[in-house]
Amino acid sequence: MTGRGSFFARILVMAVLGVGSSAQMKNADPGSEACSGCHAEIYAAYMKTVMAGASGAAGDGLITGELKHKKSGVVYRVYQQEGRTWMSYEREKEDDFRGQRELLYFIGSGVKGRSYLFSVQGFLFETPINWYSQEHRWNMTPAYTEAREIPMNLPSFVDCLNCHTSGMQTPVAGTDSKFSGKPFLHAGITCERCHGAGGGHLEGKGAIVNPAKLPAEQRDSICMECHFEGKVAVEQPGKPLYQFQPGDRLSDYSHYFLLSGGPQPEKTEALSQTEALSRSACKRKSGDKMWCVSCHDPHSEPNAVEKAAYYRGKCLSCHGEAFGAKHHRDKPDCTQCHMPSLPNQAVAHTQSTDHRILRYPNGFQLPNATAEERLVSFPESAAPVATTRDFALAWETLAQRNHEGASRQAEQYLRKAVKERPDDPRVLAGLGFVEQGHGRDKEARELYERALKIDPLANDAATNLGTLEARAGHLKRAVQLWQGAFDRVPHRSEIGMDLAMAFCAAGQKDEARQYVQRVLEFNPDFENAKRLLGRLGGDPVKCTP
């Protein structure tokens, strides 16, 4: 009865606070507290785990501090004032450049690090600074340590939120990170993320999912959803990852690929736990018998004193007590030799200990491979469901990351994919960009138009078609396309700048100024926008940054 009462109490609170729509409420995750009435001991242990503390209200996970970033000259401060949490920023040598953002949520348990989220007009963004626990200091978010402008327009993408929170809500159509209400219903990872919807179970109408009793593919999918990234992932049409439920196959929602061949890395790679484990002899010899829960209890974590003995017990459950009695009895911590701690990675989602479980972790390096790089499905069992579309979009993603040779592969697969799936807007827009790059504007325009007819909210197609229309002198159509896209993705400053320059060229200075100001609202340190704003007030007016 306690668990049931907790469930309905939480639903009542959410209704009073106006969290989510009625349709969302119907399928709402009641949260781990709803399980505590019947599973009090498990609940108490679980709430101390890293997963349970993966996110929350900013004030609940507040780490105050200051960062003076030398490259940009910006000083950041994280602090609390009158019960609210803030990040301020200012450039000491630029008197009129300062501001603040109210921090709403934290992301990250704090074991490796922590970041914070803020909202601008309902769009959710990540702070440009992170707390790095192992270094015990604040620093810029990865990829922006050398930035000379503040990256204040980093969207908090749905897939990132999905792996740190529970009860993810559907973003506003066409946007990357805008929500009509709360972006998620519960902090951290709740019981239902692994055990499935529990509403019926709370009412005595059935059992919840026991991952250990699922077929291996569905069982492993639960862990893989957040503990595997691969080299690239391709979301399946109409199947966003946040809709995945325990018992589903992850391959129905996203297809994952690794790169095979090409030069081998000279140092330890930044691997996710699932990929690293797949390379271990333990996993290869054990097959489906071995999975994450073979070594990890998701409901609790051993403390520092118990850790060595706990994991040694896991090793000896397969290798046997007799082996343990003669194998380095004076070194009971198996992981110290065979799963050593790895250097702090810039990417917080990679393994912190080497899950390859190597016999000789410091052994010789393999020679560089000479075979041509190719994308391979992970796990191997998912290879039969990989499509031409998957390979096309995977290579396209790698091309956007400037991966050598990816553009050629992307073009080959995109041309095949358009023939197989002539009504797929992502494929059409992808090939349109290829044609545009080759200077074949007519072909590119036709592909973008087809994509937009199927999906009017396809922002890349709209933005790129707007560029073609502006180049052809059709400025009115270009502006219409850019306006729609900029409304949906205002963090993409280049779209707002195109609009500002178009209105300026048409002699409409006030409209141009409004768009520059909107760019700066989301991206306040964008130098081109600041320069254009100044020139709009000049005499004569200059319409370029």
C-alpha cells in the first residue's frame, strides 16, 4: 500500500505543478520512490549509486567556483543567491560584456564531472564550463578549451538527456532542445529505466521486466542504450531513442557502427564499456552467458574497502578458487592488473577502467592495419538489419566530423539510398548537400524541395535551400525558409546572420537589427554579430560583419 500511495501522491504533485500534458501523464514514469514501499532495502542502496545521482535540480548538485579562461579572457562564476543557482560571465577587458544564466539542472553524478543546464525561451542549453572531479577544477567543456568566444549556444540534445534522466518528454517538433514544460520528470535513472513501466505492477496487475530473464539481445540492449556509443549511430525513422523500453531491441531504434581497418591507435582508445568488454577474452569465450550484471550489481555499489574483494569474487566465480589460491595471492585486487584505471578522458562517457580485461595490459602494440576503413555493425548480430540508408547517414556523419575519406563513401551510399528510399527526407537532404557541394544547384534544389514536402520542419534542407534561393536572387523565398528554421533552431547563429544581412540589404535596418539581437540573445559572444550590430548603426550602413 505504501508503494501505491507514493505513486498516486507523485502523480498528484505533478498535476498541481503542471508537469507534462495529459497524454504524457498517462505514460509517466512514477519514479523510484514508488518502488520503495515494497523494496525499501534495495531502494535505499540504489539511491547511493552513480546512476541514481546522474542528474537533478541544479541546487541539489551545486559545486560553486570560478574559472578564468585565458584564451577568451572570460571569467565564469557558479554560485547560489537567494535560493537560486546562477552562472555569471564577463570579460574583464570589455566593460559592456557581462551576463548571467540561471542554472536549472545538473548532469553528471560527479564521479567524473558535472555540467549544468539553463533555458533561454524554452530552449535547453549546456553551460560552456564543466566541473572535472578527477582534476578537482572547473574548465571549458570538451572541444572548447581553445575557444576565444563563449560557446553559450550548446544545445542539450535529447539523446544526452535520455541517458542521465528519466521520464524524458518529447521536444517541440522540429527543435533540437525545446520543451513545452519540464524536459524530464525525474532526476537520475529510475527503476523503470531497467524494469519497464511499473504503473500496472503497482496496482497488482502484473510483473515488471526482469532483465536477466530476457533473451540476450533484449537484455543487453538495456545496458547498451547508455553504455555504448560506437563510432557513429543512426536513429531509425520514427523511433527516437528515448522511446526505448526494457524488453525492446535497441536495434529497432538505432543502428550502431564501428570503424574497422585503417591505422590502429598508438595509445589506449576512448572506448565505451560495452565495446571494450566485447573485445575481452572473457566475453568472447563466455558468449551470451556474460553480461554487465555478471560483475556489476545495478542496485548497489561496493564501498572503497569492499571493492577489491567484491570484484575478485566475481572473477573467481568463473576462474575458480583453486586458481585464485595460486595466482598472486599477495595481490587480491584483480582489476589493478587486468582492468587498470585509464587516464582521464576528455569524453566523460568512456570507461574509466579497462573493460578489455587484458591478460597483459601493458603488452606490445599491434602493427598498423593497412586495409581500407569500413563501417561494421555493433553488435555483430545487428548486421542483417543494417540498410543502405544507415551506411549513407553514418558516413555522412563522419564526413561532417572531417573524417578522411568519409565524404566519398557518403556520396556513394546516399545515391543508392535515394533510389531505395525516395521518400526519406534525411536521405534527400543529405544528397542535396552533396549536389550543392558539386555546384549542381538545380539537382540540389529539387532534392531539398522533395525533402521539405515530406517534412516541412527539416531544418538543414530549409537552410540550404534558402542559400540556393538567395544566390538565385529569390530573396523573399530565402527569407521565408530561413525564418522558419531560425525559429526552431535559434542556436544556429549563421541562420540569423543570413536573415539580418538579407533585411539590411533590402534597406530594412530595424528588422536586421532584431535578428542580430536575437542571435546575440542565444550567442552573446559571437563576434560577427557584435560587429554587424555596430555597423547597422553607422552612416553609411554596412550590411556585412
